[in-house]
Amino acid sequence: MTRPTPRHAAVSNSATTDTSPAQSADRLRVATYNIHKGVRGVGPSKRLEIHNLGMGVQALDADLVFLQEVRLFHHREARQFERTWFGWPEQGQAEFLAPEGYEVAYRTNAITRHGEHGNALLSRYPIGDIGHHDVSDHRFEQRGLLHVPVRWQGREVHAVVAHLGLIHGSRVRQVQRLARFISDHVPADAPLVVAGDFNDWGERLDGPMKEGGLARAVVPGRARLPTFPSRVPVFALDRIYVRGLRCVDMKVPRGPSWARMSDHLPLLAELVLDA
């Protein structure tokens, strides 16, 4: 797919964005990114960022891209932006954002008056049957898990895209449902990556995730990387948890271009099979 160059400074794959390619074919490079439905601002200042996000996703050069708050359609915003220089894409946002050659998995989590949104996985490698599991804890927040097996290095790696709730008690219950889902649908010896926006402001979910057999991807001896809010990141809301893999490097791209595209920054990790 050929992309137009946005008028507001495209993101380059350079040292300043800290998105250099993975150093080894034995490394699985994953990214998680809450794209805020491809739109920023409110009222007259609302602007469409999906075209810039397309350049950003491409610059990440990740093997697997875990996306949250992705739209398949939204009738009101499609009308609002149809006359802009870069209008609302005819494709769903997951398909639009996928670099050439990537496979796409998408499932809806929430249905609203004018449209919907959900989770997506973009994969450089072949994907298997796509699964979706509703983990909504109450009627005011529709939440789901996107489950996608991916073929990498002759192994089947299972990817789960998550976007947890805004209330701590809900998040704990959703982690418990995630653990049951994994037990029922993911082979015990299969490498597993669970990534997304965990909304864990108080850093209280690592324990419940560990009880489910998942370790937080961190580089030993390094601090955890904040991703929210994107202009002055303070909170590490965006996470990657693993089983059967370990983290050897982790980055968060920074700069004005990244700060304007979403209220979150992307988080990247390079993973290797756990010996």
C-alpha cells in the first residue's frame, strides 16, 4: 500500500525516534500502541491522525503490532473528515495501518451510536484462526481479548491483545478471566505474548498476571518505561507480558511527532525464546 505523506511531519525510522530494526532474526520484535481511534482533540480543533499513525506504525518495524482503540467504521467522523486534505480512510483502520505484506486480525470490543472500536494485531508472519473473548465487567465498559496464533521460527506463538478497564477491581477480574482463557485456549508449552493498554495506574497488576503464569517484559536492571500521557509520559500503562519468552531490549519512541498522534506512546520490546 502506498501512503501519502502527511502535512504534519511524518515519522522517520531514525535514531531520534529510537526505532532501529531488530538486530537478529532470532528476536521477535513486538510493539503495543493505543491509537486513540486515529483522532485527537475535541470540537473545532479535532484532527485526524490516522495518516500520521500509518507512517508511525511503519517506522516501528515490528514483527507484531498490538493495537487498541482501533475503528472499523465511524459514520459521524467519516462525514466530518471527508473534506479534509487527508480524509477518513475507506478501509478499516487496522487494514489501513498495516504495512505492505502484513496480515491483519481485528475484532470489535465496543459498539457506540455512530460506530465501534476494538483490538487489532498486525503480523509480519502468517496467522492462524482469530479468536475473541468478551471480558466486559459491567455494562458501561465493553472490553475484549483478541487471540491470534502466529507462526514464527517454526513455532506457534500465541498473541493476545488486551485493553483492560478503568476500575482496579474490574481489571483484576479481567486478568482472572484472561488466565482462564489462556488455560482453555493456549497450549501450556506454547510461547505467549499478552500486550496492550492495562490502565494500571497504581502498578498493581504484575502480581495477578504472575499468578496466571505471565511475567512482565522488562530489561533486567532498567527502569520501566512510561508511555502515558504522550506529551509528558509518567505512567507505564502500556505493557507486554510473556510466557516462554524473555525480553532483551525495550524502547519507547519519543518526540513531537509521536506526542501528537495519540495520547499514548508505543512500547517496543525485542523477545527471544526462553532457553
